[in-house]
Amino acid sequence: MTNAPTPSLAAAKQEPGGALGFYGVWLLAAAALIVLPLIFSSGGSLTSFSLIGIAIIFALSYNILLGQTGLLSFGHAVQYGLGGFLAVHAMNAVANHNWPIPLPVIPLIGGIGGMAFALLVGWVMTKRAGTVFAMISLGIGELVASSSLILRSVFGGESGITTDRTSLMPMFGWTFGPQIQVYYLIAFWVLVSAIAMYALTRTPLGRICNAVRDNPERVEFIGYDPHVVRYLAYMFAGFFAGIAGGLTAINFEIANSAYLGAMQSGFVLFSTFIGGTAYFFGPILGAILVTYLQLGLTSVTSVWQLYFGVIFIGIVMFAPGGIAGILMKHRPLIRAGTLGTVIPSYLVAAIPTLAFALGIILTIETVARFSGGDPINLLGIPFVATAPTTWAAAAVLVVGGFLVARITWRRVAEAWDRAATVARDRGYLA
Amino acid sequence: MTAAIQVNAVEKSFGNVQIIRDLNLSVAKGERHAIIGPNGAGKSTTFNLISGYIKPTSGEIRLNGEVTSGLRPFEINRRGLSRSFQVTNVFARMTVWENVRCAVLWATGHRYAFWKNVDNLPEVKQRTAQILDDIHLSHRSDVPAGLLTYAEQRELEIGITIAGGANVIMLDEPTAGMSHAETERAVALIRRLTEGRTLVIVEHDMSVVFGLADRISVLVYGHIIASGTPEEIRGNPKVKEAYLGEEVD
Ligand SMILES: Nc1ncnc2c1ncn2[C@@H]1O[C@H](COP(=O)(O)OP(=O)(O)OP(=O)(O)O)[C@@H](O)[C@H]1O
Ligand SMILES: [Mg+2]
């Protein structure tokens, strides 16, 4: 058998976009992170950006499990929260002993904390995937969250443990008191973590994680122990979750038991799933959207969690690939130049869909505010929750919107089929 | 010389149903050995036992002289045995290229490495391209494996099995469900790719079996009733009675 390299198509095709495109994306991301607070410089947007940055790291770390390795965890906040607690204790210790450790190093300690915990419990947890793993992760989550309230010396009970981020030695004259300096610290870690997690997907381990996700049984017959693969993935996920937790501790100068809890675990699952688990950038989109929505919605409605539930169910039912999945579905159409033929049908469908959505919102708010609360204000139009006209309007919007939307979405599907057929004929769709 | 595969008095029961009874099999190094037998005889179960997918109830299995019964599939694979599956068993969401490349990684020593860029490993790349070329799937390298045609998936199944360079290859009905032309191509492929290696193949197509095999074992009700060269098997009255009937004449 000759071993001469075969100049096959496959070999030539393996660098998508080439090195330039690859570094270009990250340089662009770095530039965006630097100029963002210069464009939106209000205190509120700085706080939002900081939280979004943390959420991005957290969601990407979660996707190492869910999207890359096929592990559904209900307790990812454990590593995040423990990272946060370790970071707070580290900051206090550094300040007390005047150790020459600057603040930007602290998230790394959080990461080590998250990884150490994963190292400890992970071997048992990752023995099996699927439901077994999901259930154990839920159990560990509850266990740690409840012990955090009992072990007061470590976790500070209900009130948590506070710290002062400015008490560490300054770096380059930065004390990290002002939010803008904290933002840049977070932005730095977002970039480093995202690059590292992307790089991880391009390593032999990263590829085998995908294989374990697709078919753990077959993996055993190409030399790999899927248990080890899951364990390693779990540790990496714990590491980056710990970094996110450490950053949160720096941002709020406190760590408390809420960091470890089911709410936080649900939040990251939610962001990752809405963003889309099949593509690396999916969780980034999800983290941005969900954090932004959370910050925005809490100020306009008291039942914002209900909206999250509705969005989540909508995504699960109609777009299980998440936002990234929806976007990437259009790539072959863009390449084949047939996207233009579906856009008009989208625009038509948007109108009744929007009406339907407004009807749902009106219904939810009517129910929520029926027995008191601020008057409803929908797109500048005031509604009274107790007025039958409001109920009628809601009913018309929901029912009418739904019926018309159904017809228009059928049109979208037809336009899609035509566009996809053309794309297939032109060789852009398998 | 030690045999590539040595199965000694292996028994296997599922619950209280005994599927494999007193199984004895010896496959010499470099031999092409076919296992034939009626449906449900236990051929795939024999593969599962040898490859570590299930453990024997009693008895012993050796690979190149070393006892492997009781080892996990990946441990046996690392000792140089690779098998395919009767029902296609690939990584559906990954591309054809990724499927084959994953099967190359352990054998090329990259193991669980998380510090190397998988796209920058020349020997991995070269070997993957070579395998894809061998199984005639180079032009489909970017397609998710789940979207391949049936025949293409069967070829990928073979590709994944041989990619690690194992010296003992076991193929479970590699041509099942293929057309005549596809079968011929697949057999030529198998013949070429297993050159110089040990091959154990389960096959129902008798022209394939008698054309390819150096030796044949006949499995009936979980027991090997005859083992020998194609001529010996053809002339064996017990085999004729139990299984082959008119087919070989
Ligand atoms: N895990 C299992 N549990 C219970 N019974 C099993 C199991 N695996 C196989 N069997 C039974 O063992 C017998 C042999 O099955 P096996 O798949 O090995 O047959 P085979 O010779 O490969 O047949 P075919 O030619 O149809 O592929 C069958 O009766 C099957 O139902
Ligand atoms: Mg079988």
C-alpha cells in the first residue's frame, strides 16, 4: 500500500475561511469590546455590558457540556457559584495579607475552584450520560445550594460573603473601583475565554466530545473511553463556569447562595438553548439576548419570568436549533442567491405574527394586573385590565393573529421550498 | 505462531436463554476468515463477544495471545482489533471527514489531547484523506454522515473500522442491502484494505464468502459445526445438511 499523500478535495477543504478569516473575527470582537463603552457610556449600559459579558462566558462553558458533548446539566451554577465564592475568599485573603496579586488574576482562581469541584464529583457524575447525568447534576445542585446555607463560615449564610475589589493592589494605576475598569476586566476575560473555548473545540478532545455526543457506543470501538471524554469535558466546563463566577463576584463584590442555585442553573440552560447549541456562537447570542431581556423586562413587567417561559417553549417547539440554527439555515440560500425570494414572505408573515404576540402580551398583562397594578401601556396605547374592551382586543389579536399567521407561515414554507430547491440544484445544500 | 483470535469454550446466555454454546474458534494471523450461518445463529453475538461489547458467561477469548475477555471495547481496540456493525453505526451529525478523522486520532497517538489543533496534524490529515479516497467518499467529505445514502453509509462504516490501522478487522455483513454492483465494489475494497491484516467477516452472500475467504466457519445455534477451507466446507455433509443445502453446488 502506498502512503503517498493524496491531493484529494477533502484535504484541501479543511481550513474554512483560512487563518486570516479566523483571526479577523477575534480582532473584530476585541475591537467591538473596546469601543462599545465609548459609544454607550451611561452607567446603565456599562452594568448591562458587564453582565452580558459574564453571561457569555457562562453560556459558552455550558455549551461545552450540552452542545459539544451532549450532556444536559441542571446544576451548572454549582461550578459558577463555587468559583464566585472562592474568588471572594481569595480577594479577601489577598487584601488581608497584602499579597502582590492584582485583581485581573482573581477570575483564574474562580476557574480553578470550578474545575477542582468538577474534578472531585465529575468522575462519578459522568459515568453515564442522558437522564442519569441530568438527574445527578440536579441532585448535586440542590445538595450544594442547601449546604451553602448551612456552612455559614464558608458561604456566609443568607447574606453571603462580601469583599472590596479596590482593596487589592492596583494594576497600571487601575483600582477597579469605577465600573468602566471592571467592564474592561470582564471584556478581557470574555475574549480570552471565548478564544480558549473555541480552540478547545478544534482539538482532538473537542472533536471526540462531538463523537461522544453523537454516538458514545461507537466511540468505544475507535479507542476512546466515553467516560473519560465526558469527565474531561465536565472539568473544562467547570473551569470556565468558575471564571464567570469569579467575574460576577468581582462585579458585585459579593458571593451568596443564589449564585449556586437552580435559578442560576436554569438561566444558563435557557440562554444556551435559546441561542442554539449546534454552533459555537449560538450561546453568545443567547446570553446577549436573555440577559438583555432580563434587564429590560424586569423594569416594565412584574411577570417577566412568564415571558421567558413563553419564549423558551416557542423556541423548543418551532426552532429547536435556537437563534443560531435559524440564522445558519439561511446560509445556503445566501450562497445560492435565493434569500431575496423568501424575504417578502417573511415580511408578510411578520405582521400577523406581531399581532398575535401583542395579543399574548396583552392577555398576560391583563391577567397579571387584573386585581391591581399599573395600567397597561402597549406601544403607547393605554389599556385598562378590568375593561371588557381590553379583553376583546386581546382575544381578537390572539385569535385573528393566529389564524392569519398560520396562512402566511404556510406561504413562507412554500417560498422556502422553492428557494431551497434552487440552492440544492446549485449545489449549496446537501 | 499464536493465533490472531482464539476463542476457547465460550458460552453466552441472555437471561436463561443460551445463545452461544461451547464456541471454539481460531483465526490465524493474516487469514481471511468468514463466519456463515443462518439468521439468529449468533454471528453478531460472536462479534460482540470478541470485540468486548458483551462479556462471555464463561470461557476465554485471546487476541494475539493476550486474554481480552473481560476488557472494555476501547481496551481491545487499542490492542489492535477493530470491528464494524451490521446496522450502520456512525457519528450522524458530524461530517464524513470528521467521522473518519475521529477514528484516526487514537491510533496516531493524539488521544485526549486538548493542546493541539486538530487541523494542524499532518499525519492525521493525510491518513484521513487516504481513507476517504479508499472508500470513494472524498467528494462527500463535508456532508453530515446522517445525510449519506445507505450504500455510502456502509462504506463509511468500513472506513471508520479500518481508519485506526488495527491489524485485526472484523466486518459484520458489510455488503448487506447493497446492489450487485455495489457489493462487487465493496468486496474489492475490503480485499485491498485488509491486505496483510487479519480479517473476520460475516457474510450471507455465498459468492462473496467463497471468493474472499481463506477459511470458513459455520455457526449454527451458537455452536461452530465446521471450520475449514472453502473446499472442505463445500464438501462437508454436516454443513450441507444444516445450512447450505443446494446453494453451494
Ligand atoms: N442483547 C441480547 N439480549 C437477548 N437476546 C439477544 C441479545 N443479542 C442477541 N440476542 C439473540 O441472540 C440470537 C443471535 O443473535 P445474533 O444477532 O447474534 O444473530 P446473527 O447470527 O447475527 O443473525 P443475523 O444473520 O440475523 O444477523 C438471536 O436470537 C437474538 O435474538
Ligand atoms: Mg448479525
